[in-house]
Amino acid sequence: QDNRISIWSVGEFGNVGLNGEYQGEPQLLCDIRHNGDVMDMQFLDQERIVVASSTGTVTIFRHHQNNQTLSANQRWEKAHYHVDQNTSCGGAACTGVICSNPEIVTVGEDGRINHFRADQKDAIRTIDNADSSTLHAVTFLRTTEILTVNSIGQLKIWDLRQQRNEPSQIFSLTGDRVPLHCVDRHPNQQHIVATGGQDGMLSIWDIRQGSMPVSLLNAHEAEMWEVHFHPSNPDHLFTCSEDGALWHWDTSTDISEKPSFLHQG
């Protein structure tokens, strides 16, 4: 299978409609071949994109805007692996990546956490046995603190300043071991995070208040794969699921109301 990383243009300022939406179809600007399935990707800055592969490799691609091309800028081969990093096989999928330029943190199905810095060859730090189960996603809470979610329904906070390889806090739904697939932090309130997982439930957590979510919403009939707060208007939240549905939630209204719109894929 030929997997590719693509850069698209979703419109120019001259094509904005009355309601602020972009007009016309997205335009493919450039693409590049990618080894393995793309498990996650994040912009590091305006030119660089960090991509997580099912092979366990983490790659920084650079978008050259002057001639609309993509090139591999930096690569950490088999950052995630099951047995031996130096064997030809045995790579474990890198399932999640989060960036806070120049810092990059990755997680994988090997239960490993890697802390990289752009333009440095070796990892700043690796927590080899961070989790006995698959880590599915990660987000920064602050520059020295991350939060991971795993395949047995746990959220774990890690302080990167601490040398001990143990989380500083653990959260989970009582009695549930439903895998969590995604997590995002509120852009303005670092103590608020949203998670989603196998049961399609959208959970909002206040990590200052106990170990239970402050809100639970039956968001999707199928597995939820992504959740994101709007970066500049965080009252708006977006979730997508296995059944091709993309939901837009407006939390400025009554949280129990239906989402403001739905796109079926």
C-alpha cells in the first residue's frame, strides 16, 4: 500500500463566504511517500510536520513553500519497538505524537514514552516501561508535563522533570477498562482535558478535581478516534468516529443539547 503525506490548500482569503467559511474544493499542493501507516501527525511549526508511523519510526517532514514540495527533514528510526531496536523487524506502532516546538513527545503500542527535541539526533529521555498496555495518545498539559491515555481506560500524568519512571497521577472510570483512543487539552485551561475511546463516549476531565470525569456524553455509536478543542474558540469541540461521523459540539450552549452540525463521511 502506497501511503502518502499530503499538504492541501483549503482556500484563500479572497474565497471566504458570508459566514466565514471557505468556498470551493481543497487543492492538493504536494505530497510525499510515507513508509508504514500514518498513525498520527502534528505541525511542529509553519514548515515542519511530525509524523508517527506504524513501523515505530518518527519523521519530521519539511514543507518547502517556495516550490511546493515535501522532504524528510529528520528521522528517528524505530523509536518504538517490541524486542530489539536493532533487528530488521520488531518495530511497534508509534500511536501518538504531540509537539511544543522544539519539544516532541511520542507514545506507542510498546508502552514507551519518548521525549525528542527537533534537530537533536538522540532522545532527550525515554521511559521504556511507562505502561504495561498500549499508549494510544498524548498531550502536553504544560511544557514539563504530559498526559497519556491507554488501552485499559487510564489517564496518566507524567512530570518530565522527575527522573523516576512513574506517573505523578492516574485517573480512570471506576470499574471500566474501556480503551481510550484520543485526548486533547483545553487551550486556555490547562486542567481541562477531553478524551474519547472504544465506547464512543466523550469525557471531560478536570484534573484538579478527583479522578472522575466532570462530564460524560454518549457522543458516538462507534469508536471515537479523535477529539480536538478549537485552538482559538475552545467552546467548540470536534470529535470523529469509526462510522465516518464528524461532530461539532458547542459547549457554550446547554451541554445536553444536540451538536450544532454533523457531517457524515
